[in-house]
Amino acid sequence: MYKKQLTPEQAFQKAKHYCAYQERCHSEVKEKLYSFGLRKAEVDQLFTQLIDEDYLNEERFAIQFAGGHFRMKQWGRIKIKYELKQKQVSEYNIKKALKQIDETEYEQTLKKLFDVKAKTLKAETNQFIKKRKLQDYLLQKGYELQLIQPLL
């Protein structure tokens, strides 16, 4: 990405801006630091410094990611958990982030998604196909089967 190698001081300034702009996971920040042409020892030292100065906080990232993707994209817990695992977030922080999602709001969102999708399938006459399409849609959004079944 960068043509010239940055000094650790320059890289630290850029990394601070990168983290201050938006919450980041550890793997994103490490990748960014390596893209500045730094060695492992320098990356580790800057990484620790970012955590110490609270620019980088995996728990805060996980909670914000889960809440944002639930509210904005209306993702279910399964999809959020999968995405956080892809970003190498710890299991502890994933669980903590998922607990932050309000249960009643979660069920209301699921019901709303169900109703909206059901309206688009009005023309479908075969009930089995209609149920299957509804179930597949909600599973793809990351909702749990045991919550979907009663709606069907």
C-alpha cells in the first residue's frame, strides 16, 4: 500500500488517526501497521501503545460492531458472531457484545423482517415453498432456527 516505509513515530500517528476515526479490531490494526512497512517488533510495540492509550479496545469494538450491525443491517446473532470470529475477536468479547442486544428489540426485529418478507411472497401459492423461503431468508440474516419456527 505505502511506497515508502514510515518511521515508527509516523506510523503511530497514522494508526492513532485510523483508530480514532472508527472502532477497529486488533487484526485490522495489525494489518495496517504492517502495511506501513514496519517490522514485527515495531508493530508489537506500537500495538501495545495503542491499547495502553485506549485507541484500541477489542471489547468496545465488538459491542459497537454487534449493536451497529443489528440495528442498521438487522443481522441476527449467528451472523454477527460469525463476522466477529472472522475478525479474530475473542470468544469472551463476542459473548459480551451479543449480551448487549436487547432481547425484546431482537424479537421485534425478527417479527418485522418476517412480516415484510411474507408480504413479498403473497403471490406464492404453495405454502411449503413460502415457508421454506421465509425460513431461508431469516436464517441467512443470522437468526436462530428456534426463534424462526414459531413464526412459521
